[in-house]
Amino acid sequence: MRSLFVKVSLLLLLSTPVWAGQVYKWVDAQGVTHFDAQPPAGQNVTPIETKTQPAPAAAPKTSAPATAPSGSDAKQKAADAKVRAEVTEAQQRNEEWCEQARENLAQLNNNPRVRVEMEGGQRRLSEEERQAKITETKDGIAQNCQ
């Protein structure tokens, strides 16, 4: 029973724009403005246009241009393509950096004896240096990687 009531209510609610009819406006002898669907006899009335919700517009049709693009259009397309290529390249570099940073973090976490290359050869990182590198790498991953 409740679902029937809900369905009928929705139908009535959605069909109200169909019910919209002509409305008339007039001013009586006391200067009070009235609105009604039926105009009174012997009164000067003004019809009021009621607006219903417009029907949804169809999607605009796009047609291919019949002529070759003008010089400015060609320049814009070339610039767009260049920017897209640069963005793609930057994203690829960022992904490679993130992958390398994650590998470095795994090495730092799993290996307590980490060696770094110095000008005179190699040296081992102290535990404090290793923990600082872990924190630095985690921060970099958090800021630059998804």
C-alpha cells in the first residue's frame, strides 16, 4: 500500500507542469491584486504566461569541418600536442623516480649496513644517517607518488 502511495505521489508531482494552464491577473475595486485561472466577469484582466519546464535539449551534433584548419588552428593543435607530450614525459619520469624511491626505501628498511659512494670510495651509513634517509625517502614518496 505504501509503495502504491509513493508511486501515485511521484506521478502527480512529475505531471504538475502538464496541469499548468492560463492564469489571469486583475485588480479589484479596493486595489487588491488577484490571480486566478478563471477571469471575473466585468473586470479588466491581464493574462499571465505560465512557464513549464523545458524539454531536455538533444546533445549538440558535432560535424567535421569541411575546410582545412586555418593557420592559427594548426598552431594551436601543434602547441596542444607538444604540451601533451611534455606532460606524458614528465609523468613517466615521475613514475620512474617513484619506483626507484620505493626500491631504495625497501633496501634502507631491510639492510642495516648500507654503503654510499663517496669521492674517495665507499663508506657505511651510521644508524642515524640510515634513519634520516628512510624518513627523507618516505617524505619524498608521500609528496610525489600516488
